[in-house]
Amino acid sequence: MAIRDRLVFALKVLLWLVIGYSFAKDFYQGNLWLSQFAYGLNIFLTGSILISIARFTFIALYRRRNKRNDRVRGNYVVGINRFATILNVVFIVLGLMLSFGINPKEFLTSITIVAMAIALLFKDYITNMISGLLLMFSDQLTIGDHIKIGEHQGKITDITLANIMVKNEDDDVVLIPNNTAFTTNIINQSLQNSKKLSMDFELPLVHAYDQPELERRLVSVLQKHKGNIVEGTFQLKVVGVDRQSVHYKLQFVTTTKDNTRRKRIRNDLFQDVISYDAGQAAKANMQR
């Protein structure tokens, strides 16, 4: 528990004890408004203290259980904190209602239709928030994982109630709505071999007939980085063909996770693909 959290918790407990003592001494006799305010504040503090105790307990048990686990799910702790925040907001609203003499049960009954309209209006945000909570408590993704979701690829830096925050190789932070995680295929590279490097590219159909030459050139590029490449892991596959182009997937395993070196290798390979494509185009023009 951080020092700030301990101080806030201690202040809440101290204030709760003071209010409890004031009720025991009948301090609010004859002052209805002050009595309602103290009662509402007491309800909020009681709920908030119980939530804090539960939060600290769950996080402590989780960290003790995963002390020697290499894959500690930081999003579990984030999920506990987010859920505790939502519950605290509920108790704040409840405390305010009681402070102003509003019966929460009667109030909720009277605004049922309005609540349904609000729920329909904010349906997408509510489902997105629920999806975020499910992701936080899921063991499929965690903060720090390298994932590929749709056209985006990178490292998860945070999971909020609205988005998955992914930092790509250009250090751009991409915000992906949580609902997308349940409607799009996700490749979690951290659950496999995080040192595997995959590259997708395509060539015009008329320039893609000499695959052995293309493969030879790519291997020669990797030879320049042989100290960073695991030998025997090179794979070049055709993954699709249409009327205008051939789609390739190049895969190999690097010896380290150094992003700078991996970017350099990727750049050299793409430069060679561009050079190969230009060479094939020049040959085709000469044959005409």
C-alpha cells in the first residue's frame, strides 16, 4: 500500500470514528439538516472503508500468490482499482441522497423510465466499460503484452474503462475501444515467442514469379544481421493471391527483444523488397 493510500485510509477511519462518536453523544439533537448530512457522510465512509479494505486485501493476496510468476497481470490490479472507484462513486451518490433527505429506493423507482432512456443513450459506452472490466480480470491479456489487433500492433501500456492503449513501433499510442477486443481476432505474441518477428508485404502479380530469387535476396539481408537472428528460423510464405498482387508473410526469430535492432532489420528487409520490385519492373520494361 502506498503512503498516500495509507494516509487517505487513516483519515477516512478517523473521520468515521468522530462521526460515530457524535452519534453516540446525540450531538445532532434538534438539527435535522446536520443530522442528515452526518448520516449520509457516515454511509459513504462506511462503504468506502470496507471497499478499501477489500481492495488492499485482494491486491495483497494476488501479489503474494504471483510473487514468483514471470507473467504478473498488472491489469488485475488496475481492474480492482477501477472497480473500487465505481463502487466509491455509488456510495458518494448514496451519501448525497441521504444528506439531502432523499430516499434512494423511492428515487430510483421514480426515475426508472429516465434511467432506461439514459441506459439506451449510453449503451455503447456502458458495454465498452463492461468489456474493459472483463479484459482487466481476464488472463488472456495483460499490460506489457505485445499484441496484434486488426491493423494495429504493439505493446499494451494500459487498459481503461474505455480503451486498450497500445504503443506501436513508432512510439505512437493507439486507443482501441474495448468492444473491439470481443469482435476482432487478437494475436497475443507474448503468449508465444515474443522474439518472433513477422512481416507482411505484397508484390504485383507480374513481379512475383521469381520467389527463389526473392528468398535468396532476403536471406542475404539477414546474413548482415546474423548475430541477431536465430539460425534456421527463416520462413517466407505466400498467404494470399488476388488478380493484382501476391501477399507474403516473412517470419524469423531474433536473439533479443531490442526494438532498435528489430526496427533496423525490418527496415533493411523492406528496402530490399522495394529494390526487388523495382528490379522486376525494370526487367519487364526491357523485355517490351
